[in-house]
Amino acid sequence: MVPRIPVSVDLVVLTVRFQALCALVWRRDKPPYEGRWALSGGFIHLDEDLPAAAERILAERAGLPGAPVHLEQLQTYGYPDRDPRQRVLSVAYLGLAPDLPASTEAHMSWQPVSSLLREMAFDHRRIMVDGIERARGKLEYTPLGAAFCPPEFTVAELRRVYEIVWGRVLDPRNFHRKVTKAEGFLVPTGDTTTRDGGRPAKLYRRGPATMLHPPMLRSLKD
């Protein structure tokens, strides 16, 4: 007899809010893991494929219907003891977008990832860590970091996005050199601003590049 194993979809949805990398989570109100933070998720329907299930859960469970979130499959988690109630396979998706609104579901909330990684329900800490690392990697090879800035931004504002997502302080001069040399990443607007404080700083907008060349590698020395 072929065993029947339920398949769930869990979402790691990340954004930058209040100068911190935040994840959309909810606190469980019943066992198992009562009182612990958990990712939004749900079981796949028999008549839907995985991407459709992820979009449905983003709207219905995460409470972000119509939000401009690009979802990409992160990883599949299937070790036998990940759920103490029964054997469950989980297909995790990563969603990463700027300026995401509050959830329409009252029990969902944005929480800084730094406060979540101590203790989460099921294996959600492991899934969260994998999602954060994927997000950090995307900033190395894609211009996604600029999406978290205003339409016109300074290099200092862009550097702050990288520092928030990567969780480290970057050298301003080296960062400026790297982002301005990456082909098609930044386009000068010809204007300046003093909103960073100090001397007027050049304003840029996101360029046409879809991949960064050279990439913004996280090196030991920035």
C-alpha cells in the first residue's frame, strides 16, 4: 500500500520595516508549540499545483491579497519528525518585497527576524534561516536592494538596505565603488539631496540591469 503523506506550503515573507528586516508570522494559540511564532502555511488542495497553493496561502492565510510579492520556491522539508502529529512534507516559498502592508488577518504580524530565530514552532526556524540566506544571496547577484529605496535614492540609503538585510556594517567608500561600477545597476538623475545630512549627495534611480555584473559579493572585507 502506497503511504499517503500530506503536503503543506509554508511562506517565508520578508520585508524591510522600521529599519529592520522583518518576517510575517503568527503566534500559535494551541498545541503543539503553543505560544511560539510560526510561518503562514496550509495544506495543498488536490486540484491545485504548488505555485497556485502558495499564491492562495499568501492571500488567505498571510493576509496579503493582491500584494506585489514575487514568490519563489525555496526548498522542500521532509524529515519524519518535523511535525509531532503526523508525517508532513513542506514546500517552502520565499517572498521578498519592499513596503509590504499590514496583514488583513489580525493574528498575523511583522516581527524583526532577529527576535524570531531563538524559538519557533515546528522546523520553522530552519526554514526561516534558509529563507533569509536566500534573500541575502539575491542582493549579491540582483538589483533587488534598490527596490527597497524610494524611486530616487542616495548610495547611502541603498547601503543601509544592504546593511539591514545582510546584518552587517559596510564600508561606505567600498560600497559606493561597487554599486557605481555594477553595469546598469544605478542611473544618475542629475539631482542632489541633503536628506542624508552633510554635503549634497547625488541621487540615483534603479537601472535596467536584471543581474549585477560584477556581483555585490559579501566578502570578509568590505
